[in-house]
Amino acid sequence: MAENEAKPALNFIEQIIEADRKTGKHDGRVATRFPPEPNGYLHIGHAKSICLNFGLAQKYGGVCHLRFDDTNPIKEEQEYIDSIKTDVRWLGFDWGRHEYYASDYFEQLHAWAVQLIQAGKAYVCDLTAEQTREHRGTLTKPGKDSPYRTRSVEENLDLFARMRQGEFPDGSRTLRAKIDMASPNLNLRDPVLYRILHASHHRTGDAWCIYPMYDFAHGQSDSVERITHSICTLEFENHRPLYDWFVRELGIFAPRQIEFARLNLTYTVMSKRKLLNLVQARHVRGWDDPRMPTISGLRRRGYTPEAIREFCRRVGVAKFDGVNDIALLEHCLREDLNKRAPRVMGVLRPLRLIIDNYPVDQTEELTAINNPEDASAGTRAVPFSRMLYIEQDDFREDPPRKFFRLAPGREVRLRYAYFVTCTDVIKDGNGEIIEIHCTYDPATRGGDAPDGRKVKGTIHWVSAAHARRVEVRLYDHLFTVPNPDDVENGKDFTSNLNPNSLEKLTESFVEPSLAGAAPGSRYQFERHGYFCVDPDSTVDAPVFNRTVSLRDSWAKIEKGQEAKPNQGETTL
Ligand code: ATP
Ligand code: MG
């Protein structure tokens, strides 16, 4: 056990890399890459891939490239490229000078396509998209050869050159590999290599009107960059024979592809197409809405890169698809924020409390501890006066059993301040409580009674005259069910959206030490959870996002599971 702790078990990818290094493959060199398609913002699933690829490069003294797989001019934009770079950096990784674009290889990819034509391994096909699909067959039915499969090399070279010159309309012809229309692997049934697309590319402009398919670009881009271990998600397992076919036929450097299970999270959708749909249909404010599983959304919500990296470490890499509990992600966040977030007092739903025997014009400075987990964080002064706000929930006129907070005639501790006893409840014409009155015991300053008297409840407060009014945004899961894709017939995942995923409180108050807190600063509001200043915030109108509450459902789950560790998963 102790030995195990000193040297964590290798995951299956590390085992492969270490075995390769032992045999001296690539002279022990390790080069990985993170290859996003710039057609959306990165999400927590990408974070897993980023941590894995950059993490392996770090561990084995190698490099990790950032490569944009930008082969589809229609869906890709500079905005996405910029956001991806910001997010990878924010997660704590650095690609140095290794920033690449598949579009930089368009000329090389074209030359390789010509090479395949010359070798009789590729042909120009005039079938329409619809006909190509029909010819393809199914898993149980072999495909049919295209009537254009037997074109001569000369004719193919001529047609392909004219495709490039822009002689033909979109969709009228494709270049296809000549492999095997009867292959049990559909990816090998003469896949399309190039399509005609008269569209401007965000980097190459109008230089091209034919574009390589992702499958023709991805593996060869790895090859150009001499990637040793090309790590991708499981759905590419049956593309591997095709990638291997390309590098073999072209006689070029062969990276080794290794597949791992993609990250799925409960209460979350992870496909970029669906996330784009949420943005475009305005179900959320944007890609960085704090309810989104995007890196920018998590950042805005108040997540730390450390928490995300720890989460990725703990979910590990596996060979089989599964779903991780979002409670684990939140648990990692709480663990991290618990160590670093200063404690403050904030009242979300205020109720006025007046201390009748406290001098009208007096203000005291009481001492509060900034972080009980970190003595070096020190203390701060919190102003106290006759009129305070407490949480509406901390008072009950008719307290149920086990309610130990304030009620008529009852004494509680005001955190860091005094014991107070409720003497009166004032209501408006509708019977709504508008304020409560108390008396305080001056001998209990700091929160302890010299006579040893105990109280069962401690509640937080802010001084009404000193507090800052803030807006607080409370978030819940974006979906009401663990698997948002589980829908009734005829409906789509948006039918599972949680109508109450955002609640805005505009009448909340925080202690004055938070005046001017910069966007991105994180705090623990005692008894409420962790909060982060939103970028919408201004000095005059501060806005706080609730990052996560204090309730840790994962800690409970984990306790219950201690006896049976997750089978089949290895940790990073
Ligand atoms: P999506 O299905 O959300 O559109 P994608 O795979 O098309 O995702 P890419 O931009 O191609 O998105 O992904 C870049 C890299 O991130 C790929 O190597 C991919 O394997 C990896 N990746 C994407 N989603 C996940 C996920 N959920 N878990 C782990 N890795 C992922
Ligand atoms: Mg992809």
C-alpha cells in the first residue's frame, strides 16, 4: 500500500509510452498534441484531453503541440481559435512555439492526394452525396463500387487539377481513396478525401475551393508534426485502420494512435453542436454563461484551474465509456476553494434586526478570521452597529423541532459579535415579517459568554449602515435529469432544460471589505458557499456568482463507496 502511494500505478497510456521508450522507439521521444477543431468553445471534456496530452509531455520530458484541425471553412472562426488559446493557457499549459494549423498543410495534403492518384489509390468520383451514401452499404451489407472507380490515372489527375482550379460546382465531384467497398469497416469503403467547397477559409482565404476531409487531414497532420502518441477518443478507434492505410500508402512517419474514453458528466451535454444550439437559441447568455460546461463558463462561475486539473486526474483514463458524477467536479472545487477562499459574511435574503439596547450612534470593529484553513490569511475588522441584516431563513416565528436559530424569546450567537435574544417581531399590513427586535449581552463580545452559558445557534449578519448592496446569481444544474439526452419521442435535449437554473437576487448585502472586489475574485460566504465576482460587476453595482454551495454530496457518495473502488478505471 505504502509503495503504491509513493508511485501511483501507470494508466494504460503511460504503460504504452513506457514500453515504447524501453524499446527505444522514436529514440524515446514523446510528442503529443491537443487537436481542437475551432468550431466552438472548449468544454470540460476537452480539459480532460488537454490535461492528458500536456500532462504526458511534461511527465516524459516531451512536447505537446496545439494544433487547430481547421479543415471545415464553414463552421470555423477566429473567435474560437482565440478562446481556445485563452482556455488552454488558463488551465495552466503552455505549447511554446508549437502552435500549428492543419490548414498550413493544405499544400502538402494536396501533394499527397496527387501521390495517391498516381499510385492508382485514389480516384475522382462523380456520384452525388446521396448516391455515395447509397453505394456505401451498411454494417450488414457490403457497398457497391462506384462506376467512376476505374478511371485512368491520367483522367483522375486532370479532373482533380480542374477541381482545384474551380471548374466544378460544390458537391459535383469528390476525390476518393480506392480501398475496399466490401470492407467490414465502413471507414475503408472508398472514403472521400476531398470535396469541392467554394468557401472562404478563415486562414487561407480564397486560395482553395477544395478542402480535405477531416480523416484525410488529421492523421497526416500528426505525421507531419512527428507526433509519437496520437491520443484520441474511442469513437476514432475504427478510423485507425484508415489512418494507418494513409501513412502506409504514402510511406510517411507513422504516429501511434491510442484511444481513451471521452468524459461524460451527469446533468451536462458535452457535444459542441448542442452547446452551440444552447447559445444560438438563447437558452444561455453565451458560451461563457456560468451554467455552461465550457472552460470559459466554468471560469466565469468561479472554478479554478487547479480544481479542474484535480478532477481530470481523479477521473483518470479508461478504455470504456462511462458517465462521471458532476458532484465529483464540485467536490474537487470545494476542496480547492476551501484552502484558498477568504471567508466573508454575506446576507442573501435580508431581514432587518434591531438591537434595542445597543447605543444608537455606536459602531464597533469586530475581529473576524479570514480563513480557518490558512492561519497566514490573518484577520479583518468587521463593523457592527445597532441595525443589522440577517438571513430571512435564520428566523422562524414558530420554529420547528431542531431549528436552533433565532425565534421569539430565543438567544443565538451573532458570528464574531455578541449573543442576542429576540424580543419582538414586527409585521406589515399583510402579515409579512419586516423586522425583528433583539437585546444583546455586552458581556459576550467576540461570541463567548463569560458565565459559560451556551447557545445552540450561530448566525451570520452584516451591519446595515456599512453593508454593500450586491446582486447575487444562484445557479443550479442546467438540466433537470442526469442524462439530458434521455428524452421522450419527438423531443430533443432542450426539453430537459431546468427552468430554474438561474435565480437572481438583487437585494443581497455583503460586508464592506468586499467593496471594489475585482471580477474573478473568489470568497466563501460563510454558511452559503463559494462566490465569485462576475465580469458584469462594477464598483457601483457588484455582481456575485454562486460558484458552488457548501453541501458536498460527493463526500457522502465517496464514503459509501470506499469499500468498492471503481473497477476498470485507472488513475492518472
Ligand atoms: P464534440 O463532440 O464536442 O464536437 P469534438 O471531438 O468534435 O467534440 P474536437 O475539437 O475535435 O471536438 O476535440 C479536440 C480534442 O478533444 C479531440 O482530441 C477530442 O478527442 C478531445 N475531446 C473532445 N471531447 C472530449 C470529451 N468529452 N472527453 C475527452 N476528450 C474529448
Ligand atoms: Mg472532433
